Amino acid sequence: MSENNCEALPVEIDLLVEAGDWPPEEKLLLLVKQAVGAVLAQLQPGWRGRSELSVVFCDDTHIRELNAGWRGKDKPTNVLSFPAFEGQAGVQPPMLGDIVLAFETIACEAEQENKPFQNHLSHLLVHGFLHLLGYDHETDEEAKEMEDVERKVLARLAIPDPYA
């Protein structure tokens, strides 16, 4: 997806780099736009109107606090999603919600899995955005459905299947 195609997204993206050794904001914004654009192209090519999305790039310390407070898990994680509204297929809320990503965990996972950092980050942006659209992976059936969508979206971005 070219940068020009990203500019026409029906989603306004608020980006905050809070902590961590992240790439420059311009690069992060492009990655977010590409991930969101690929999800929308795959799932909702007819999306009309405008929505807003917040993406926070932080460190393990902050995401650990969020994970403990919201999920009762006192440990860092790679990505958290906080939908503004319960997902309903075909319904586009004005505010989609927040995606929060932790640098150290993502960098460590990318290294351990021998994946380019940018590819792993893009996958987690797609994953987080799908959560905001109502996807989940609490059951095997939900996980299969979500992973199938992730594979298709990542193929649009020329990113290899992360589940292979």
C-alpha cells in the first residue's frame, strides 16, 4: 500500500510515543496507516464516514501497569486494545478505541522469533485493530477466525504468515 493510499483512510489516527526506543513518529504513523488500511480493505472496503483511533507506543513498565489494572495480569505484554464501544459488525463508531504497544516485549519477541521488528510490529497493530473491531481469541473458534483474517491482512502488506 502506498503512502498516498494511506492518506485517504476514514480513520483519524492519534499517535503518542510515550516511552521506548521506537522508530521516528513519521515511520510509526505510516506503519499504523498501512495496518489500518489493510484491515479495512480486507474487511470493510465500503467503510463510510470518519472514526478515530488512538495508538500509544510505550515501554514494558507502562503496559505492565495497564495489564495489571485492566486484565489482572501483573506482567508486560506486547499489545493491549481498549475498544471504545462493543464491536458490532458493520457498525462504525466515531471513536474506535486505543491500541497500546510495548517496545521491549515486541523487540524481544521479534528477536526470539527471528522476525523483522517492523513486520512483528505491523502484525500487532493489525491484531490490536481487529480487537477494536470486535474480534477476539478467547475460544479456539474465535482464535482461528481472527488468525485467518490476520493472515489475509498481513499478506496484503507482504508480511509472511506469523503463525506458519
